[in-house]
Amino acid sequence: MSLHHERAASVETLPNEIMVTILDPFATTELLPLAAVSHRFHLVITRLLHRRLVNVASLSSNDLILECYHPSAKITTPYLACRHLGTSTRGGEISDAGHVEAHDLKRMYSSFKPVIAEENRRRRVDGEIVDDTATEMISLDEGSLFSQLCAQINLVKVGPRPGLFTSCVPMSEGVIRTWREWLAQEADGRGDGILWLGTDQGVGLRFRVTHGASDRMPVISGPDDYPPITYKLEYQELIVRTRKLLIAAEEAEVQHFSNSGKAIVIASM
């Protein structure tokens, strides 16, 4: 037997608890390729990944914030806080027991509710919060087929006061096009309301679309006309591939310790 095979065999004979101890310091991006080494490695690594997924799913140590705005309103649009709703795959909810297969990572998503951050919410005279529902108005000019929203998702650690963060890990950034046809279908209840940020479907936004003010609508319009129209988009859900969250959370820990006592990251308000 070759020296390589002897070393491989010696690793394979280690108890699971020792293998977990050896592999636990590895980052998720380093563990994923190792899962293909052998069936034993696959079982141990998927157990590790399951534990990490359960721990990171609710983001108990971090916060997810969403910046979503029309290109002309970047400065005036505040970021949205995101409340964790749950984590699931096509097969259902994640439990605290068992393990998740490595290939399930691509099918596992964590769900969040984007809401107006507490420091930006309207309050009544008595101090009670009126509403934290986040909305976006989309207006299409005559002849326009679509509008655009710029979106960026960041994983942060909250600092000493609202709007200040001790770490900030960008997770996804891009432009979402809201097509006239899509808006009309969603307003009529003929869609799922999801717009994906990018082609990999790693991050998506689900909206409830309703018709806005109709005073700009012409009295008579033909099937080929594109009259001016306004829609109201209410944020229902931010969907993030859990694997992206897990990798970002590990990066946030490294960034937090390197920035500790030295720097504060300021997000746009």
C-alpha cells in the first residue's frame, strides 16, 4: 500500500467527533470541495454544514439590510431592515436535527420581510409607530416599457447607534427591471411577485403590486398603446440563498474582529 493510501486510510479510521474537530475551523468555501473526497468526508461535512446553516439562518449575530431605490432617488431612499421569516428547501423547513445534503445548499433559501428601519418609521404624537410597511412607487411614462430599481443587500453588525455598523459585507448588487407587462400581470393577481437580482437566482424580491393613482390614464386607449401609469409595490419578502448567507456571515466575523476598536462602517440612510 502506498504512503498516500496509508494516510487516507488513517484519516478514514478516525472517530466522527475527531474529524469534526479537525474540519470545524475550515471556512465553508474550503469545506465544500472536501465533501467530494469520500463518502465519510461527505457525511461529516454535511453534518457540519447543517449545524452552521441552523445557526446562521436567523442571523442572531448579524443583520441584513436592503437598499432598493429608483436610480434618481438613491440619496433620499433609506435602507430597509430585514426580519427573518424562515429557511427552507423545496422539501420543507430545516430542523435542528439530522443533516442537509451538500447538493441541497443550492436549493435552500432564507426568507426575510423588508420593513422600514425603526429610526425611519413615522410616529404618532403619542410616540406609537404608525406603520413599518415598506413600499415603492413605480411610474411609467407614456411609451415606456419598463422602469428600474437598483438593489444592494449587505450583511452588517450593528454599531453603537442606528446607521453605524462595525462590519459590512456586500452580498449582492444589481439592477431589477420592472416591465410594464409584469406589473400589469402582478396587479391582476396573475404572477408570483418575484423579481430575481441576477440570473443565478441567488437573491430575489417578492412584491405585492397594486394600481396607483389612475388620474393619468386616458379615457380611451388601444391594445398597442402604452399610456402613463403608476403602480405601488409593497415589499413582501426578500429571498436569499442560504449558502450566500453562510459565507457572508463567516466573512463578517473576520471583518468584525479586524475592525474591532478601529473603524466604523457607515451605511447610507
